[in-house]
Amino acid sequence: MYEGILQFHSQTMDNFNHAADANNKSCSDDDDLRLFESCCGPELVRKILRIKHNDPEVTRLTGFKDDLNEVASRRLGHILGQNTHLEELSIWDWNLDMVGLCAGLQNNRCIMELDIDGIDLRDAEKMSSLAPFLSNNPSLIKVTL
């Protein structure tokens, strides 16, 4: 039974990776839904999809102790990097791939508050991946590490 679930999850991730690698800018909502449902609650998934579509009413993304795998972290970073309305990102105590998240996040210029308290940044690669976002975002006024 578990082998079937793991095989399905593996195939889903392979399909997503292929779509994301082929054209990271145009993954379908269904692909994103499947990806984020595997690691986040439904309310957070809905909010991520609204952020993906640059909904001006969504100016804040908060979460506590969510687990994002490498693919989901990279995809969320890309989505956040394309958004022009998000003002606050609070992802304290998340278990995620910070390097993958920051690869896209560095393109965001509208986040004013970043709260990543509880995320392990002791690794030099993680800190250096965050640096472009911190130095290139003119809107950023508050950072909590």
C-alpha cells in the first residue's frame, strides 16, 4: 500500500520537476495545487495560488512550522519573486530549502517585512542566498532572523 502511495508521489514530483524545469514560469494551477497540498494546509495552498495570480488583496503570507521540500521551496520562491503586492512574508520555523526559496525571492521588490525567525541560517550558502533579496529590495524595512 505504501509503495503505491510513494510511487504516485514520486511520479507527481517527477512530472512537476519536468514542467518546472522546462518552463518554470508557466506551471499550471493543478501542478502547483498538487505540489503544495503535499506539504501545506488547504488555507495556505489557496493563499499561495492567489499570490501566484498576483491578487492585490493578498499582501501577507504567514505560516508556522510548515514543511516544504526542495521542489516546493523553489516553486514558492519563484511565485513570490513574481508577485508585486505581497508586503509581508512571515515563515517562522518552516522546514524548507532556503537556497531554493531565495533563488526566486531575490526578484521580489515589494516585500516590506520579512520574518524568518527559527529558520536555520548558520550555513554560509543559506546566508549568501538570502543576501541578494536583502540588498536588492528597496521596499524592505524590517527583517526578523
